[in-house]
Amino acid sequence: MSKWKESAEGLQRSFEFDNFKDAFAFMCRVAFEAERLQHHPNWHNVYNKVDITLNTHDAGGAITEKDHNLAKAIDAIAG
């Protein structure tokens, strides 16, 4: 999981796509997987960039196994 950085806010990673449509399609795919896992990202999108932070609200914002599992799923979606 080397592309994910651990910070006080959580696991963080940025993704860049060719255009807004591709970024939004990625976000839609992540949304379905997040719903399946019942663990949802904090994210920010501007045009072709998506910044994601993962932490577990139920654990006081700590990084938990839920975050690592969702990060792996996001990596698989991103390819």
C-alpha cells in the first residue's frame, strides 16, 4: 500500500485522470464498493483530480482494518 500515506487525518492518496468524466466514473465505482463494505471515504474532487482520506469515525478517526480494506479495493478499481 505504498501509494497511500498515513497522516494524522488518516490514510491519504490522490488520483489523477485524463478528464472529469473519468474522475467521476472512478468515484462512482468507489461509491458502490464503499457501500458494499459499509465504509465511506472522505474525498474531494476538482476536475480530473480526486483526493481521498480514509479513517474510521467509530474509532475516533483512527486508521483501522476497514480503512486498509477500502484502500485495497480503491487500488483495484484504479488499476
